[in-house]
Amino acid sequence: MSRTPELDSKALARHCVAALAAHPTPGRFAALVVGPTDPTADVARTVEASSSVEYDVNSIFLLVLDRRTGRPAGVGRVVRGGGRTLDDAPERIGRDLSAIVEAHGLHDGGTIWDLATLSVLPDYQTDRLAVTVSALLHRSLLRAGHRAGVRHLVALLDGCAHRDLTLLGVPLVPMAGSEPVDGVHAVYAPFAALEPAIAEQGRRLRRRTGPYAGELPARGLRRIPARRLAARLSEQVATGHGLDEHILLPGLERRRYRGLRARG
């Protein structure tokens, strides 16, 4: 049955406190990956920018919680089986689903995840901690995908999300050779390529000169610290250094994940 966000501010705070108590981690932030029946998933549903109720039963939620404030700092959702991307992309980009499947080898029986949402929440976007929250979200995605045996990643991304993921080093390719439509990019990436590509992006950005994927959001002298910051983000996400001890995957424990697949 589909679930809808119903938490008011007090209920949301209670859920966050309970989740933090149940999942101890060191440091200020805790990153959790939970299934749709976990009570903590209602926190993600409440603060998510765009809800995907029709795909809820196949959703897995990524949530970064701030122990200092007891509030969420970042949120994400992936949908097993391709979700909205594979449902909507054929009409959006003018390609048959069979052409998309053939172009990216989606017929190999491997697990497909649709990256539905992944965002740092507004209160943290202008803070120096935004990089930490972003790194935890992206590293959680990598660790969760490896644990779940994901082979294919698909997404419909707006321009900002596409720029951010490209600069991180995610090896996105246009879905079935398509062009963006109304500013939305239909994209594909082989999941096994994510971690090495992000690591390589970090190495390229660490050099003072030379090419790298994407564009920095700074000009002139500001490009130097921006490049260093982007390099640090890519390196942390690829290696998990300083991040993995803060990440827990209760929604992907072997027993729970088998049950989730059976219900889906």
C-alpha cells in the first residue's frame, strides 16, 4: 500500500530522535538507508522535495540526520526496477523502451535503481557543512548500491542535479543517445563504474591544471579553492574516508532486503 507523508513538526522531531537513538554513530551526523516500512522513512517522505507515492513500495530512502539539532539535513530516494525514469523516459525522449533497454543492456537481469531524489536540505545548503552532508548522501548511495547488488543506475535529472553529479565524477551518459528535453536529462550509468570514475575525478581535480568532468561553479581566482573543495568531495565519496563510520544500512540488511524484494 502506498504511504504518504503525515508527520507534523513534533512527530518528525520524535522520529528523528528515535532513529538517532536506535542507530548510534560517532560525530554530528548519521546517514541511514532504510526501507519503506521503517518508521524513519516517514521522515524522508515528509522532507523530500518531490514525493513518488506510486513507487513507494519499491523505494529505499537515504537520510542524513543532524544529532546537534535532531533534524534531517539531507534526503534521497532510489526506486528498484527503474521507477519513474523508465516509465516516463520513453515518451519524454522519443525512444521506445525496448531501444533504451537494448542501448544500456538492461535486459541482463541485473538490478536497476532509479535515482529519484538526492538533495541537501535548504537549511544546510549555504552552510560550510553542506559538503559533509552531500558527501554522506552520495557515499550512502554507493554503499547501499553495492550492498543491494545494483548493476544499472537511471535518472531524470534537472540541470542543477546533472551538473552536480557530473562534477562529482558520476559517469552519466544520455539515455539511448537522447538530448535534454525542457532542461531535464534522461541519463544512465553502469553502477560498477561509479566509484572508480569518482575517484579518477578527484585525482584530476586535485591537480592544478588539466581536464576534468563538468564545470566548476566559480570563476577567476575563486576557481582554485572551488576546485580543491570539489576534489575533496569526490575523493571522500570514492574512498569513504571520514564517512563510512557515520553510515548505517538497516534497510539493506540481508534478511530485511529479502523481505522487501518479496513484498515488491
